[in-house]
Amino acid sequence: MKQQTIPAWRTNRWLGLWVVMAGYLLALWAGLYAVRMVMATDPYWQFGIADAVATGLIFMLSMLFRNSSFYDPYWSVKPAVVAVWLGVFGVSAMYAAEADPTRVRMVVVLVLLYGIRLTWNWARSWTGLHHEDWRYVDLQRKTGRAYWLVSWSGIHYFPTILVFLGCLPLFPALATGSRPFGFLDLIAALVLLGGILLEATADQQLRRFRLSNKEPQRILESGVWKYSRHPNYFGEMMVWWGIALFGLAAGGLVWSTFAGAIAITLLFFFISTPMIDKRMLASRPAYAGRMKRVSALVPWRVSKS
């Protein structure tokens, strides 16, 4: 059977990045236009409508380019857009008397730092429009003709809902919350910044290992990876708990304060981590010993057993 040749334009990294950037700007415009068309005035409805429309457009681009990884940056781009919308250009003006300016500045800076850092980490590892996450490739092989329905629901809208919930505490933190800046905000900042730094450290160490490792069976067990099998995931979880704590500090405890952080934590505990562990076991039998010795997520002491 003749191997299919990949068109050169699909392997052009910079062209691919420009296409993705243009697609995301188009998705942002489509979301904002949809809000204007339905004349929604409630900020939560505005966010929900814009989010749903933008995700739908990204899904159509994923289908057009036959690559569901078109959606991958959405997870990190959306919180930054929401933070700027609430804290700088958007609905915060409606609540200017309530939002604490110190908290607003701190949250916007930290969420922007998170979004830019994580998006950059994706961009520097992405090689072009032919490059698709192995999980999506595996899912397509298993689901066949139903793949795009699965992609629409599981790869696009399911994480969109999770991040939507995770961003809800930004509303009290940046707009509606009336409580003054206090000690809990400092705790939230430490958790959020700590998550960013841990995830950045883990991602950099993993990237360095992948670029330098010449042994297919070798496992990264140094740096922060010595104390956790998935320290990058734990750092990601810390980010969302930090955002939730800012919401708690600003507006008190309501159903939406921790809904996103809990949902994202469950995602990593019961879906993402087992999936990676299963793949590692299949390709590196020695990984079974690492699973016995090292914590899955929380960095902890290493067992000698």
C-alpha cells in the first residue's frame, strides 16, 4: 500500500501557527458578534454565548484541517481573554465601585502569565498542521466514522465546559466581588503563582529530556519528575484552585466558586493521568516500578519499594 504524502504546507510550522492564530482571532470575533446579535446583557450569559460560538468555530476549523489539535490552545487562551475582558476592557466598568483594584491587577497579571506561558509551551512543541495529539489519533482509530461526533463532544465542548466553570470565579475576583483585598488573596496568589512555576519547570525539564534523550526506554526521573509522575498536571490543578480562591476572597462561597477547580481536578485524577500511565506502561515496562514508587500527581517523597 502506497504511503500517503503529507503536503508541504501542512508541515510548515510557521504557516501553521499563523493559521491557528487567524482562526482564534476569527473565533473571538464570532463569539463577540454572537453576543451582540442576541443582545445579551448579563455578563455570565455573554461569556457562555461567546464561549459556545467560539468553540463551534474552532471545531469547524478542526474539521476543515482534519486535526483536532486545532483546539489545543483554547484551554490556555480562554482564561487570559476572560481576565482581560473582565478586568481591563469589559464588564468591570459596570462594577467599578465594587471590584478591588489591587485584586484586579494581581489576578489579571497572573492569569495572563499563565495563559501566555502555557500557550507558548504548546506553540514551541507544535510542528505544523499535520501534528496531532496522539490521544486524538488513537481515538480516531477506535471510533472510526463516529470520530468527529466524539471530537465535537469530548475534545472540544467537554473541556470548554470545564474551563468555563474554572473561569467563573474570575467574575467575583475581577468584577462583582465587593470584599476588600486581604490575606486570602495572598494565599490565592501563592497557589496560582506556585502552580504556574511548577508547571513551567516540569514542562521545561520534560522538553529538555525529550530533546536530549537517546534511549527509547529511558524514563524521566529527575528534577520535579522525581517526586511526581505528572508534576505538570499538578501545577495545572494548582492554577485553577488559585483562581477559585481569588473568587472566594472576593465574593464568598457560592456554587460556582470551586465547581471548575473540582471538575478539572477530577479530570486529571480519573482521565488524564490514567491515560498517560497506560501509554507509558505499554511502551516502557519499567514504568510499572515507577508507578509503585512515585506519587501520581502530588509531589511527595519517593518510596523505596
